[in-house]
Amino acid sequence: MISAKSSESPSAGAPAVLPKLPVTVDTRGRVRVSKEQRREILAALTRSGESVPRFAQRTGLKYSTLARWVQVSRRTQRPKQPPQLRLLEAVVASVPPGPGLPIHLPGGARVELQTNAQIPLVVALVRGWEKSC
């Protein structure tokens, strides 16, 4: 059962909860928990391996309350790292015969290599753009 830790008596319609869940119910039947109690409940959910709806039903907690706790917990646990820029080196043995080798650059720019001799020029161009960004 939900433990009524407050001085007020719990409402008659309070749902049944497993005895080990550390929750408090006020006179209106609302579940009141501290941050530590919330962490304990979320840890119990993780250990159980059950889905959030199943755990909520089994424990007597409202699904919407438990789902919100899970959502907030996941949001705060995510590492916030900026996306990393990845540069890849392209090794071209030779430029294929035909119209040339098109290279599409960020921002919609396009360079077309006609001969192998143009490769150092494109490398210098890209490095120049890197320095200006």
C-alpha cells in the first residue's frame, strides 16, 4: 500500500502500491515524493525490466506521472556534446576520363577536376575555406 507519511490521513480512493515504494499521498490522493524517492522508484522500474505502463499499473502510480519522471530523467542523463566536424581524406589515383570529377562542397559550391594537376588547387581551396570558418 502507499504509505501515508504526512500527518494528514490518505484519501479513501488511494491506489494500492507495492510496500517498498517510498511515496507519500496527500489528502487529495496526490503522490508526493522527494527527488531521492523518485530516483529510487526509477531505479526499481529499471531493475524490474517492465514497461512503464505495466510498472505503473502494478505499483498503482499514475502512468502519466511515471512517464514524466522517466522523460525528465532521460533528458538530464544525456551528455550534451556539440556535434563534431568530421573531415575525410579522399585519395584519387587518377581522374576518370570524361567530363571530369565533380566535387560538391558545403553551401552548394561545386568544383570539377579535369586533370590530376588540379588536385593541389582544390586542396588549397578547401584549406583556405577551413581557415576562414
